[in-house]
Amino acid sequence: MIRTCVLAIAIGLASCSNSTPESVPEEMPLIQGVFGQAPPTANGITSVVTLDAPTLIQGSLGQGNPTIDQLGLEFTPKQLLVQLGQTVGFTNSESIGHNVHLSVLESDSTVFNTDTDTSERVDYIFDEAGAYNVTCDVHPGMQAMIYVTDAPFGVFAEENGNFVIPDVPEGTYTLSVWSFNPDYRTEQIVEVNTLSTEVDLGVQ
């Protein structure tokens, strides 16, 4: 009788030791920065989210020497976010001549129009905030967009509206959302006091 009990216990322990432990689901990595969902792409143009502060803060915008190149019958990059007063260089790395036709997206009014020969660079200082369309009169299929803001932080949202603005210091900010569709443009106050701040823009 004792032998039978011991054998039963041994079998039970063996079955427990051979059982596969249940897998523990991995935690989603913490998003660092201000994030949320802006309006999705409208008319082929993605939304822009910016963060402005009442005090002077050095942000990710306004740094470096932004450039748009012409190569392979394309503008590269196709989207560029710059700060008000910043100079953007337009270069031509192709073996054929191009043109830079810069116009205000809202009104289609031309603000800059010049030819760009091979290995040539032309500069333009953006002194008016807003969205600009960049085209080439020689090759109409070439197109890019520049968004100009006086805010120190900003990003283009993804096509579905998801966005993350990283490395935002603690403080009070005005968050602005620009969309090609005026009905989707919003503005709200955002308090940033953690590494991960989710913003509810009411976009489903």
C-alpha cells in the first residue's frame, strides 16, 4: 500500500515537471514622447502635428541645413518640416535640368520659381508659416511638400494618423494639428510631465 502511494506521488511529480509552463505575454514597449492619433491622410497629404511653448525652448526643428534634392525625377525628401525663418536649399544631383516651383498650398499662389541646373543649389528663406507645394515645371510628376511652423517641435503623422513627437521636455504646450481638410484642424493645451504623454484628439 505504501509502495503504491509513493509510486503515485512520483508519477504526479514527473508529470508536473514535464508540463510546459504557460507563456507570459510580453509587455508593449513604452512610447517615449507625446503621441496619439491625428486625422489620417487627406487628398494624399498627411497631417502635421506641432508643439509650441510659451517660453523659448530649443526643439528638434530649426536645426541643421535642410535640403531637398532632385534625383531620379523625384524630390527627396518628399516631405520636409522646417521652422519659420529657416533657409531650405534645393539641389539638383541629376544630369538634366530641373525647376523649383514653390507655391502656397492653400491658394496655389507662387512664392518662388527658378531653374536648377546640374550640381546647382538655390536657397529660399521661409518667412511665412503654412504648407507649401513643391513642383518642377519641366517634369510635372515631381512633387514634394514643405510645412513651415514657428513651433520648436513637430512631425508629419503617418498615413493612418499615428504620430510620436520624441524628446519633449516637461512643460505646458499648445498642440496644433494641421490637415488638408480644414474641418480636422484643432488646437489644445497639453501638459507634458512624463516621458510618455498620450494626447486624445478625438479621432476614431
